[in-house]
Amino acid sequence: MTKPTPLKLSALVVAHNEEDNLDACLAALGFADELVVVLDKCTDGSKAIAAKYTDRLIEGSWDIEGPRRHAGLDACAGDWILEVDADERVSPELAVEIRSAIQDAPFGHFLIPYDNYIGKTLVRYGWGASWGVSATVRLFSKGAKVWGQQRIHPGVELKGERMWLKNRMVHLVDKDISDMIQRLDRYSTARAGDLRASGDIGSFANNVRRLFSRFFKCYVGRKGYKEGGYGFLIALMAGLFPLLAYLKASLEGDGEKD
């Protein structure tokens, strides 16, 4: 009896000036049949690092997340695609599970649980409300994931059957509290651009209300209180994010930075 041909797996990494993270990320993706790297406006050593691992390099300049992602997705030749950010790491155990899972899986997508780190501290509780994830879709059949057009936290359209993996993706979210604050600034600026582009930036009162509801969701609903000070900070950042985005959209020109 002829054995079925193993399904091909493409790994996709999209990077912008990630020379500090990229080498360790790409080194863990050797189990994939193909590695595609999208270099977005890179001015550091990211290209030289990526070239050590693959010749499938796509260079360009994108302001919107969806087209940036799809530049890489369109270049992937695999039956299945694994999306990995430069600050994420695939463990050997997760790699084995991925290769095994796709061989018998129907057309669809897998959610991968996350271990999120702030510095060297594992922070498992409290993530959500547009401020980090505890699990997300990163493994999917080609064509089963379509990114939206937003600048930050774009929506996605998912097709096919939804499935789960057990092993966790390691995510090096922030180096320290200062890094967390800088991320809040970047995210809220990008979100302000989306708000202005939509023509509806919302209201001050509604975003003040969301500050408290999102804080409660992360700190209580998602058990951020179990993480002590880090859980409080995650909930605070999640609450501040929409309010700061609204204020930037309403007070600061077009809401964009270079």
C-alpha cells in the first residue's frame, strides 16, 4: 500500500527591525519544509540574519498589517502555514506536535496556547482585551486565514474546522515595564490612525467607561490578580489602550507617527 505524501508545512515570519530576536526565532523553525521571511522597512541587521536560514526573503514597506501578512502568505507554497512573530519561540515539543497534527487534520485552523513572558517572568493570567493573548490561531491550512485591514490588532476571517494544540508557544512580550509602556504608546498611535480612517473615533465618555470594564475583565475575569503587580499592569494597559487611542485621534492631527 502506497504511503500518503506528507503534507508540506511553510513557516512564515514577518519582521520589522528584529535583529535582537530573529536569530533565535528562525533557528527553531528548521522542522518546517519552507521558511518565508517578510522584511518590513528593516534598517538593522534583520536581512543578514534571515539570509542565514532562507533565500525566501520578501522586502517591502507596508503601513497596514493585512497586506504585510498576505505578502508572506501568498508566497508560502505549503499545504499548511505556521505564522510566528520574531519574539515567539517554537519549542521542540510544539514542533513535533505541529508536524503530527497537520497530517490527518481537515481543512481548518489550530489555536495554539501561549506562555507569555515579561522579562524572565512567566505571566500566564490576565491577558486579553487587546493586550496580549492566552491562545491564538497561528497554524492553518493555506487559505483558511484572511487578515483584515486595520493598523493594529486587525480582525481575521477564519475558515474550516477549529482545532487546538496542547503544547505552548513561548512569547517574549515585553522586556520590562518600560518596554510595556512603549508598546502602549505604539499601539495606541496605530489604533488612532484606524479610528480616524473609520470616520468614527467614538466618545470620551464611552472610552472612560471602557477603561474600567477592560480593567475588570483582565484583572478579575481573566484572573490577572494571580500575577500580582504584573497582572495589575496588564489590566491597566488594557484599559488605557482605547482611551489613549481616542485622545490621540481627536487631539493629535492624523494620529500617525513615522
